[in-house]
Amino acid sequence: MIFHSSSWEKKLDMHPLDEKFGSYTLAIGALLIVLGIVGIIFPTLMSLATGVFAASLLFIGGIFWAIHTYRYNPTVVVDWFKPALLLIIGGLMLFYPLSSVAMIALLLAIYLLLDAMASFTLAQAIHPAKGWGWMAFNGVVSALLAVLLLVGWPDTSLWLVGIFVGISLLFDGVVLVAIGRMLRKGEQL
């Protein structure tokens, strides 16, 4: 069977990542770099913004679930638990933003500890193949970041969450700018 389609040939030549990035990549990367730098310079502001953003998502999600429950199953009490929980947690996080930042820091520390354990497990599983050292290094960094969050928790939450989010946004932006510049030069990813 012979294919004579030029679009089929393009698909074969194109790397799968080329389809996931476009002309917007460079601009979005630059915006993320700026946002990351602002977060690093003003970590308290970034922490509070992160907390308010997460709280708003929960609260708005609670409103949507309440509308859905009211419209499709208003008489079943159990169906009201999810919207009530989302509204209460989102509302409390909006009303107590410092506590919400401390909660986010604790969840982030737990995530980083789990990530460290997973990285160490994967490093051991792939040892002595190439890359096992990088995976172990990733585990060490994740564990150190988790310990850094936990040692001063909750007092350091207000600035550490902002710094962590700012650094993450900065690196995301740098990666997107690098990919965007490669695309502009016409290089394959």
C-alpha cells in the first residue's frame, strides 16, 4: 500500500513536540519570566496571590456544583456535600488567606517528600543505566526543598511559597523562550 499524501509525509517528518508549540510560545515564555521575577522579588505577594487563586477556584467550583446539584438532583442530601465542602473550604481560604498559604505550603512539602521517594525509587530501579544519577539528584533536591518548607512551617510559608512559585514560573518561562527561539530559527525539537 502506497501513500501519496503530502500531509502524511509531513506528519512523518514532524516531531510530536513541534505540534505542541507555536508562535505564541516565545511571548508566553517572556510573560512567565516576568511573572516569576515579580514573584521572587515580592514573595509575600505571590504567596497571597497563589492562595487567593486556589481559594477562588474552589469557591467557584462549589458554586458550579451547587447549581448542578440544584438543577438535577436537589432532594438528595448526599449530593450537596461536595458543593458545600468546596464552598466552605474556598470561603475559609478567602477569609483566612494566611492560613491558606500555610496549608498550601504543607501540601507542597508533602508532595515534595513523595516526589523525592519516587525519584529515589526510580533511580534505584534504573541503576546503572544513564540518567540514574540525575534522578537521584532530583530526589535530593525535592527532599531538601520539603525539609526547608517543614523546618519553619508555618512561619516561613508566607515567603517560601511565593519564592517556590516564582522560581517555577521563571523556569517555565525560560524553557518556553528557549523552545520559541528554536522554532523561530526553524530548528527541529
